Amino acid sequence: MLLSYAWTATGNRQESVPLIHPRRAAESTNPGNENMKAMILAAGFGTRLWPLTASVPKPLVPVANVPLIDRIISHLAVFGVKSLVINAHHRHRQLTEHFAGVQVFGLPVEVRVEEEILGTGGGIKNTEDFWDDEAFVAVNGDILTNIDIASAVEWHRSHGGLATLVLHDYGQFNKIVVDGESMVRRIPTNYDPGRKGVFAFTGIQVLEPALLQYIAPGCYSNIMDCYRRLIAQGIKIGACLVSGHRWCDVGTVPAYLRANLETSEAERRLVGKDCTIASGARIEGRAILGNGVVLEEGARVADSVIWDGVTVCEGVSITGSVVTSGRVASDLRNQAV
């Protein structure tokens, strides 16, 4: 049975999403910290990405035929991260197998499985033994960006405080109130895009290990709730404001499709390995075809993402959609199946 999801296309397009490629360790932009560590928060259920996450965990959904989490790791490696921990819950075995016995872009990766989901705060607390005495980075597992993480860490060190949130001006997601000294003043629960002096969380934060003493062990905890309590006690939480970068939240189906189609690979109409494309089939606009895709005679794919092993049957048209598996025997427009 095909699980489907449909949306209304808006036609809006943001600046192309960066797909950062790995560099050798010697080319790191952060030579001053030889032991920088990081965490990718990847234990969510992937509910907003359903039905894409019906068969794979969110970190493994492909972006231009490369798992999302591998692209995030390459970004961390570029900016000097040397070791990495990832928390996992939904379909965690797939994630564990993905990293078993390998280093990704030269980074040793440890996967911490949460049998019961612990939230952003609880997940970070659960990795307490992974950290040393230095500040570390935590990154949400559903963003693509080229933000300079090394510079954010240096900002954090120069301004002090137990934690720093990396913020930007992003209209619809703006809500965090910042004061004139670049400190977080309030973290409201509701977005307030029209207000001056409020910013959006990029999904990147820098934390001191000492912060973990304020998070209860072994239970669900939201890191933003922890920050709210600390701010109420007068403890400083920094606000590192960034601009001029690229950024995309890949957490919803429309955003996932946009992130794929705005890659340079999609512009060139990326076709994976061992694909079979009939002479009368057509690929139009921006498109990404995974490995082993079959386009039968008269099939048409436009502005869509087709995962590995999918067959688009004779005469079928797919427009603005994401297809994750199986044989597609009827037309699709603005759907995910």
C-alpha cells in the first residue's frame, strides 16, 4: 500500500541549498581546536516528513542521492569537528548499521540509541560522558547550511556563558528576543515574525559541559525549556547572530523537495547509477533520480525526486512530487508516496 501526502505548491524558491563536500583534515578552517566535538540531534520520529520516514529514519533520507546526515557531517568536518556523537530512536538500527565500522569524512561516529525518546535536552544529557572540558557543538539533524561553525565557537568563547544559540533573521521562524549585548533575553513559544529584535534559531548551538548539570538525567527534556529556566535565574545565554549564509530546514515534505530541487545536482538533472530510461521517457525541469530507477516508455518526471529502485510505468506523469518506493502506475502532482 502506498502512503501518500499532498500539498499546495507555492512557487516560492529560496537561494540554492549548499551541499558541502568534505575536505581533508589539514584543510579545516578551525586549526585552533584540534579536538572539537559535536552532536547531531537525530532521535526524532520524523513525523513532519511522513510518509518519507515510513521506511527510513529522517537522517537517512537522501538529498541529491546522499543521506541527509552525511551532508551534515561533511559540514561539521569542514569546520574542524574531529569526533561526533549522534542520538537515535526511530528506526535506530538502520542508523547504527549506516555507521557501523566506518568513519564518515574521517570522523569517528558514535551512535547513542534512546530506547525511549529523551528530547533535545535529555538527548544531550545522555551523552554527558562523551564530552571533555571544552565547549562542544550540537546541531539539529534536519538542517542544511554553510554557517561557519568554527566562528560561532570562537564567538561563544569570547562572550562567555554556558551556551550560545546561533541565530539569524528568518521571517516566519523569528521569535527569540535578543538584547543589546547579544544575549538571549526571552525564548517565547510562539513565532513573532513582525517584531523587531527577534531572531530565529538556526538549529546550531554551542554548549559548555557545565550546562549539563542543569538537565535532569534519564527523562524527557527540551533544551529550550532549560534555557528559559537559566535566563530566569540571570544566567547568560549568548546570541551569535549570523547572516550572508544559506540555510534550509529539511523537516517537512515540501521543504525536503525544495532542498533537493535547489541543489546544483538537480539543476543538471541528476540520474543515479543503473537507471533504465526508455527512449520516449522525459525528464523535465529540475529532477533527481536515485539508483536503479526505471522510466518506462512515455513516462515523464518533472521537478520531482525519485528514490532508488522506483519504476515509473508507461505513460505516467510525475510533477512536483517525491516517490520513495514501488511502481507508480498513475499520475502524481504535488504528492509524496
